[in-house]
Amino acid sequence: MYRWVKVNPFDGKHAKVVETWCRTISTAMPKRNKASGANLIRFKLRNARIPDAVQSPRLTPQMVTSILRMNEEAVEESYGPVRSYVKNQLQSNKPIEDRSAQGHLVHGSASLFGVFDGHGGCACAQAVSDRLLSYIAVAMAEHDILAAINNGKLDPTTDLLQHIGDTNRLVNTDLATVHKQSLANFAAEAMAIAHFDGESVKDALVSAFLRLDRDIVTEALPSNLQGGSMDMSCYFDTLAIAFSGAVGCVAYIDGTDLFLANVGDTQAVLGVHNDNRWEAVPLSDTHNADNPSEVERITRCHPNEAPNIIKNRRLFGELVPLRAFGDVRYKWTKTDLKHLLNTKQIPKHVMSVFGDNLIPHKYRTPPYLDAEPEVMHHILTPKDKFLVIASDGLWECLSPDKVIQLVAGHLDGQQVLVNYKPNEGATLKEVNEVLSNRRVSLKNRALDSNTATHLLRSALGPDHGQVSAQLTLPQPIVRFYRDDITITVIFFDSEYIKDKDIKHTR
Amino acid sequence: MGTAGVKCLKITSPSIFSRRILPSTFRAAAPGYVKTRLFSTAEGDSPSPEPVSLATPPKPLPQQARVVVCGGGVVGLSVAYHLAERGWTDVVVLEQGKVTCGTTWHSVGLVSTMKATRTDMAMTRYSADLYKQWEAEGEGVGWKQCGSLNVARTLDRMIHLKRQHAVAKTMGVESQVVTPAEIQDICPVLRVDDLQGGLWIPGDGALTAPDVAMVFSRKAKAKGVQVIEDVGVEKVITENGRVSKVVTSAGNIKCEYFVNSAGLWSRELGKRTDPRRVNVPLHACEHYYLVTKPITGTNPLMPVIRDYDGYVYFREWNGGLLGGGFEPSPKPCFHQGPPDKFEFQLLQEDWDHFQVLLTEILHRVPAMETAEIRQLVNGPESFTPDSRWLLGETAEVANYFVATGMNSSGIAGAGGVGKQVADWIIDGRPSLNMWAYDIRRFIGHHNNKRFLRDRMQESFPATAVLKYPREEYTTGRKLRCSPLHTRQEVAGAVFGETMAYERAMYFKLDDDDSPENEDRRMWTYTKPMWFEAAQEEYWACKERVCLMDMSSFAKFELESASEEVVDFLQKLCSNDIDVDIGTIVHTGMQNKYGGFENDTTIARLDHNHFYMICPATQQSRAWTWLARHMPQDGSVHLRDVTSMFSGINIIGPHAQQLLADVSDISTSRSDFRPMSCKKIDVGSASGVWAMRLTHTGEDGFILYIPSEYALHVYDILMSAGKDYGVRNAGYYALRHLRIENFFAYWGLDLDDRTTPMECGRGYRVKFDKGDFIGKAALEQQRDHGVNKRFVHFQLEDYDVNLDLWPWGGEPIYRNGRNAGLTTTCGFGFALDSMVCLGFVRDFDDKGVEQILKNSNDFVMKDAKYEIDIAGTRFPAKPSIYTPKQNVTYVDPSFIPAPQKV
């Protein structure tokens, strides 16, 4: 249930869980994927009582396909450099802790794509996916728009951003009011202090991320309850958001500008077609203990505490990502945390959800965690064909190179899904050349027309037996095999970029 | 559309098929004088095809007719025309749409006379002559005698062409083997640098297919045939197993005969027979061809090119070129049956699929590279499991004929097919030997839809892909397996398929997979890789003992309350079957012309009970012949017990001892006479019928075992036979034994046009036993002479390792004059020479068969024989009796039998 139970299944504490389900683990092949920096844990289960799930699939191919396609989505609307996007999701946690969100800025021409990966419950990821794009919209808003918001002429939660695709928005109206108020405050302050000048997209992104995290953290402070600004159930919701956590990655695409703001271990990789070769260009760094500069950043902020902070490759031996939204256990002061424990209005069982030791051991100089994104800027060229943003669930199974190859192959195979018809006046030689090229592509024709589903299937299998085995893992142990997977693939319109490119260079 | 998943296109303009254009193309009267109208109609102005109906205007359906033909395509119309030509004018042709609207209208219109067999050639030549004659009469079928050129990229293809050439020569079909340089001269647009050579057939041509159908229709109607359009056949009603009436969308027609020429629809139509469905095994497959816009410099009389090593063919078309082909991995279509309405329609073209052919087309004719596309045509055509036409009366219903399954050679075949089917209906048999096309060659499983679809992968490309002699199919395998199948598989059996029955052809030797044998081939024109294995098995049969699985043989039981069954069989068989109980008789069942309708081994199990064994290939035909002649009172009971019994053949001099060891009977020749049978126990299995015969001329037994005991019996024999040197043997060994021993097999050597008198089996005909079918014809032959004589030839100056092998169908020359073709061939290991069996005839100068007054003298006296294998003539030594072999037997009768305790 918790993100921090994602541990080596061979350690003493959890081996028992595994063993109750399968008597022996015949082959253990913990693999380390250097390229993605993620742990790739694959081992085969063999059991005397239960038939091998790979050899004897319990699902039919039709069942597997319908499960994989349950959450798929494809939007074929061209918007600026974005030709179309597809996404898909597969849960491991119940309920799923991944979220995603997409939208266009109403004022301007930018598109936003976000993938968020929650931990310790889905509350924080839900809140971030609901709110972050609007925060970015406010941070990007120019002076007169901010003024309109302050006048009440514009509603910052609905009028700045046009959501696209499926969105599961928050339904709790009380909480929505709280969130809206925080956003309005942000708009007011932005107008007063540092409104968007159209240049520093990077700064705007950083400030939106930081501001949202600050709001999440402060909304949950016990003082809000005591001050009477919130009723009890609403306050519990803000607590749930603040005590769970989320990482995420947001792509901001405007013209040929692509900004990638990343917090934590979701990743974005660009598929570049260079001289008939496909190249994977990572546009984000993962913020976990595998990244030495991240470790160094934290230890520099908390001198002399290094051995206490990063234990077992985790923050306080518990948390994998080293940057995150929420997770106030690593952000609030010790006093605030203790105060919360002693707040009489909060029944003990509410807090016990977050573990016996609410305050981490040797918790000296908080905050240890923040949500400052690392922002990368990339100028799109006609060679950039697509962008894959996905939660670590995917990258644990597939390397970025493999992902790019798969998407490229799928793209190729998709081209030949359309029946070829020769142009009027084409000679047979020309026709034959086109057909010969298509012949190569025909081999890439995939089972799934949705690229994200194709990736998902490849990540789990791709053989039917393997996918079926993955999908039939019982709930208590499925998390040892895979994390929630969320995949968004954005396809770029090379013609559009080429046009822009030419204008740009002129 | 009616059929889910099938995209049908109504063709739209501009199209090459506008009816306005089609009939007016290629008005080529004679070579040298061409009035071809180059295609000049402006793009887009040709109207979408509104077929000009040349059929009878709607009028009430006749109440009855002698013959109802279903299908107004070129074949159905040809049948009607030929019936009318012979005076049967009370014929109705029903077409559900418009005449030619199914397949005929998009046919490419090639008429090639160079076919696989002599009969094929005779039929297509008949068609070609008919069309030429019409063109000369001014009927306008667009005949263009441009000749055709079949080219070879490989040496094997060259052998194939030379074999065809050899047969063509015996028929007077003009053809010429040409070199690449000569090919270049005949057709300068071809690329020839990778060719081995070719075959040039100047008499071939091309025409406009729908026009041919129109002429058939016109001429038939002039004689009184009614061609009625827009009337579909809903059902065929039968009474007592005969056609009685046809239910149509416009009312019922009572009729005597029904002809199913429904092309793509004929399988489905067959199913709509009440009360007994008729199996018409065929499946539709997409066939592609491409038509270019005019190419400057195209010779309107460019020959038809067939480059089948690249799967493609070409013809000139309206100043452009037409290129199509028969690609491997084709796309079967209409798996759920064709849509009811599919008139003048094509299928969605799939350029990606066509690419394989396009590459080959551009490779062979580089001039097409710069050509523009006029249209890519994807038209469905029907194909049969063995790529041969489906003709004749069906096994299921009497008077129900089929003329369908044209395998993309409908135009070339239509004339000959119409003629033969019309003769078949009128005379009860066709005038040529239709054995290979007879629909009774199939049994029920062949009509399985999935089997048919799988088989399309082989029967569609078969037109182009070189098929070696006796090459087995790879699709639709492992359908019928004997109980011994897995044992044989483990023993290294290589299987062949007959009527879907898997039969071990030979058992691999240990060194078969060794590197020295790497380049030896299973399918070839020369010595095949199984030769040594078959040789081992052969000698084991001659000198020791072999077990051979004979389960595939068709088996029938006939029974009656008292002796009605004896009378029934006496009437059918030419031999006397009223023999002692436990006796086996080889007998033919003759038709009224004396020909073999069945050649069988009958065992009398009881005074009123007979057991009958027929070749596996003839299961359907043998059943039909028996069933059609059964007494109407139901006194005789006929059962097909093929699946109930497995057969194990114990062949060889040690067979007698081996069987004695595992059973409790005496197997000495005096106690168990040859050609007798006994019900015995073998091991712990009871109820095994043991018969002392082997079908090979060697001593031995066939055990017919209730199938579930077969494995037990096999295992017992195998372990008991260890010290006798027992081993498995396959059908190649059997074939070599029987060919060397001059045993004719029905279905291979003998057919319904061969009499016992002609194959040296006059001694099996008992003229004094009373009347039987065909007696008069046989008496006539006995007294006045036969048409042909079955002869055993041994090739001389022949090297089995180096020379091309004869495989059957090779021309026999007697004193330099063609005297017929071989039927089956095989190496005689004991004779140490290649043996060919075949019929010798006496053709006069016009090619008409003469009666042989004294056939022995004609064959043996003053005759020098040669056999032509792909152009090389080998001298051959004839014999009309089994030649003496230099083999010393250990006669088992001299070995004392073991003492029974």
C-alpha cells in the first residue's frame, strides 16, 4: 500500500509474504537497469500447487486485451506542434495511485501534459493532477488576466485552462473551495510581486510547482482546524493530501519550445529520428538515490546528517523519491507534527494510518524534502517525432531506448494500416518503391492500435503467457512485480515544426 | 454486402471493364492483320458498367426442363451450348444476376493449351479450336493468336517445360523449346539474362472472355436453350437420390438433370440440396492483375508471357500491358460464402499484397517501370483442393452434375469442359478420360471450410509454383491418422497424404540427415532422397519380413438376410464371387463399356456376408457405384467400415512364420491358402481378419484389425519379429514391388476407360457365370480385339543415378510412332532396371485408336520401343507378363513349422 514497502523481496521481513504464496523461488534474477537507473526486479515463481502462470495462462487473449485497453485514450486533435496524443494506465495499487492531466492554456497557445505518481495513497496525486496545471496557468498569466481574476471576472480554476481528454476531477465541493481560494491568493500575489513577462517560462513553472506544494503543506496545518476555517471532514481531506505524496512531470509545449518540469522519478524521453536511426533523448533527471547530484544536494543542505537521511537508498530509509509534493512528515517542523498528534479533534486512528512513527527517526532540520522541479528546455526540431512521459512503473520494465524503439516501430506499423492507393500518374517503378518500403513496415503492424497500450503490453510481456501472469498476480504481492504504470505519448507535427523552424531562423 | 469482413467494391468509372469497351477490343482476325483499337476513351467519361443484357427478356419460368444449368458464366453457358449442339435443347440456364457477372467478366482471357496432362491439353485445345473457328466465322470473341511463351528461370522449370513439350508433341500441338536469345527475338521487351530458356507455343492466344460467354449464350439460345437472368436457385430437391426439381426465386422447375456451374457460389449451392447435401469442395481466393495505360511501342501481338518462377504472366491490353500472377501466401476470401449479390464487382485492392508480384513484373518487363497504372484488379476466383476442375456427376445425388472450380483457367477450359459434361450427361460418360477431374475423387472432409481455406495457400499458387512429381501437400495434414501413426513417427516415418489419410511413405535411414545427403532433395525430377530407404525396405520385403500400415484402404461390408447379396455382387463383378466361404477374389466391377468402375478385393466371410477392399483414393467412387446399383427393396446392406478397421500388411518370406508365432493357427500354405481369409486371434486381440495376400505379388498377409486393437497387434508383431529381421516399410517400397511385379492399380493405371481384357486380366472375367454389367462389351473385346494393351517396360541404357526419372505420363514410342503414355513408373530393384508401366495403342495417321486384333503380337512382335523423358528417348524392353526376377527365395514351406504344445 505504501510506496516505501517497495523493497527487495529477498529481505527477511518480506520474504515471508512472498513465501506464503509461492513455496520456492526457483530463479532469482534481480537486474539493475543502468540506463534508467531503476531497479528491474524480475523473478520467476514456481509453485508445486499452483500451475506456472506463464505456461498456463489463466486469462484468454481476449481478456488480456480488454484489460489492457480499459484505460486507453487517444486524442487526434492537432494543436500547435502537437499532432495527437495517446495515453494508458494500468494499476498495481488498489486504488491506483497514478494520475495524469492534459490541457491547453486558454490565453496563449501552450499545451500542458502531466503524469503524476502518488505514494502513500492517491490523495496527493489526485490533488496535484487537479491543481497543478491551473497553478501553471496562473504563473503564466499576464498582468491583465491576473487583474481580471482579482476582480472576479475570471475564475482561475476554470477559465484559464481547457482540460482535454478524460479527467477525474475532485468532487468534494468544500475542498474545491479551499483549493480555489489558495489559487486566487496565488493569483493576487503573482500580480503584486512577479507576474509573467512572457520570457521566463522556467521560473513560472518552478514557482507554480513550489506554490502548489506550499499550499498543500499549509492547508493541512492544524491551525486551520482550530481557526475554524475548515470543517472536520474537509480538514481530514487536506491531511490525507498532505501526508501522502506525489511526484510528477509536466511538459509545457508552445511553438517549438518544449519545457519539461520534473519532480521525482517520473521520466520524459524524446524520440528523435536522426539519419534513419532512432535516438532516445531523456528530458528529465530522476530525483532518487541513484542520482548522485540529488544525494549531494540533500546532504549539502543538511550537513552532518548524511548517514541518517539516506538509508537503504531511501530518504530516512523510507521514501524513494528525493523530491515530492506532500509528504509533510519530511517537511513540517517537529513541533507541528507533535502538535498534530496531540490535537484532540483528530482521533488517534486517523493518524495511525500514516504509521506508528509519524516523526522519522533523527528528524532534526526539516524540511528534508521539497517540490522544486528541475526544468529542461528543448527547442523542437523536425527530427523530434514524439515524447513519452511515464511513471517509473514503465521505466522499471523498459529502458528509454527500448521504449523509443517500440514507439517508432509502432508508428511505422501504423503508417501501413491505411490502405495504400497510388497517386494519379505515378509510374510503376515509383509505386513499387513505396510498396517495398511499406513491406518493411508491415512487419511492425502491432496488435494494439494505441501506442500507449502497445508499450504497456510490451512492458508486461509481450507474450500472452507473461502478460496474463502479470495481470493475474494476487493483490498482496502484485506490488513486488510492478508499480502502477501511466504512459502518455505525445506525437509532434513535423510539418508544423518545420514551418516554425524556418520562421525562427529567419 | 451480406458477408461480414469482406469489402466489396462496386467498380466505378473509369474502369477497364466498361461493357462499351470490352467487346470491341482486339478485333484481331489473323496474325499480321490487327484492328486493335488502342484504348483512347478519355479518362472519366466511360460510364459505370450497365451490363448490356443479351439474355432472354423476362418471361415466365418453364414448368419443367430436361436439364437445368445453374450459373450464367462461361462454363454454364458452354455446357448448355454443347447440350444443344447434341440435340438436347430442353435446357434452362438460370443466372442469379446477369450473364458473366460473377467471375467471367473480369477474366484475363488467356487460352493456353500447354497443360499438365494430355487430357488437359485435349480439352484446352478443343476450346482454342472452337474460339478460333468462331472468330473466323465473325462471331467476335476478340481472339488474337499471339502465341504464348513460357519461360524458365531454373533448370527444373526447364525440365518441366520439356516434359510438357514431349507430351504436346504426341498430340500434334505445335511447340518449340527456345533459348534465351530466341526468347529475346520473339518478345524483345523481356529481360532474358537470367533465363534458362523457354517453350514457345505459337498456336496459343488471348481473347475477350465475356464475349466468349456471349457467343455460347447466343448460339445456345438459337437452338432453343433458355437463358434466364435474375433468377437464383434456392434449392435442389431430390427424390430417391436423384434430382427431381429446382426451387428458384421465381418458381419451381421440374427437371431430370441439374448442372451446378455456380462458380464462387457452387459450394453453397451444393449445401442447398434437399434432402442430401452435395459436397462441392472449393474456396474463393483473391486474384490480382494490373493493367497499365498504353505504353508506346507495345506490340499488339505480343505473346502471352508466363514467367511462373516469378509467379507472373503478361499479355498486351489496349496498347498497355496486363500483368498478373499467382503469388505464394494468397488471400482466401468469402470464407463465409460469397455475398448473394456480387454482380460485376471486385474486391478492395491491396497494393501491399500485390507488391510481390509487382516486383517480379517489373523485373521481367523493365519497360513497365515507367508505365502508369490504369487499374489494379482484385477479382475473386474459385480454387479446388488439388487445383483441378470439378466435373461430373456427384457421389451424393444421381443426375446432379457439377462443372465448376475452374482454378483461374475457366476460359481456356470452358469449351472442353462444356463438351465433356454434355457428353457425360447424354452418354453416361465423357468422351475423354475425366478421371482426374471427376468430383468423386473427393470425400466429405474435403468440403471442410477451414481445410479449404488452408489449402488455398497451396492450390492457388499451384498454377505458377512448380510442383514436382508426387510432391505432397503441406496444408490440411494430419487429419486422418491410423492408430499406428505415432509409433511410425518415432520410427522415422516420412508421411504422405491420400484422401487426408497420413501414410508412411518411407522410414528414414540413420544417415539420411548426414551432411553428404544435404543437397539431396525429397522432390525432384531425378533420383529422390528416399531412394536408398525405399531400397532397404524393398529388400526386407523380398528377403525377410516387413510391416506396412494399410489402414487407409477403403473397406466396405455387404450383407443380406439370405443370398441376395450374392446376386447383387454377381451382377456387378466380372469375376465369379460365388465362392467358398473364406475365399478371396480379385475382381473388377465394370461399366457397360467394360471399363473399371471399381477394382476390388472381395472376401467372402459368410454365405451372406462379404468384405470388400478398395484403394484409398477411390473411397467415394467405389461407394457411389455400389450405392447406385443397390436393389431398391433394401435387401442388401452396405456399410463403409474404413474407419472401423486398421490394416497391417505383413509382407515377405518370413511372414508366414511370424504370424504363426503370434497366433494359434497354422499358417502353412496348405492350411492357410493364398487368397483365403480367416478370423484369428493375434496376441491377446480377437476378431482379426487375416487374408493371405499383400497387393504386391509377394507372399504375406493383411490383417484387418478392429482399430482399437491395432497398436497391440503391431507391438506384438514387432517384438515377435525381432529375430526375423522385421522392420517397417512404407508405400514407396510397396509401389516399387507392385510395379516390378506388374500389378496394375485402379486409380493409377486403371480407370473407367480400361477393361480387364486390356490389362491382362481377362482370366478374371468369368463369361460363363451369368450376366453382369459390361459383359457384352467385354465379349466384344474378347472376340474382336482390344483398344490398348498394358505393358511392362524396362528402360535400357538408363542410369538411375544420373538420368531424369520417369514419373508417369511419359510418351511411349513404338517403332518411332507415338503409342501412348506411361501410367506409373518405379525402379525394379530385383530386375535392376527402371520399370515403366503403360498402355500401348495403335494410332493411325489421324491419331485415332485402332483395334488390336492380336494385342500380344502387336506389342511383342517386330516392335522397338522408346520412352521419352523430357526430350530424351530411352530404349525400352517390353513385356506382357511379369518378367522373371533373379531372386532366390527361401521358400518358407520347406521350413518345419514349430511344434504346438
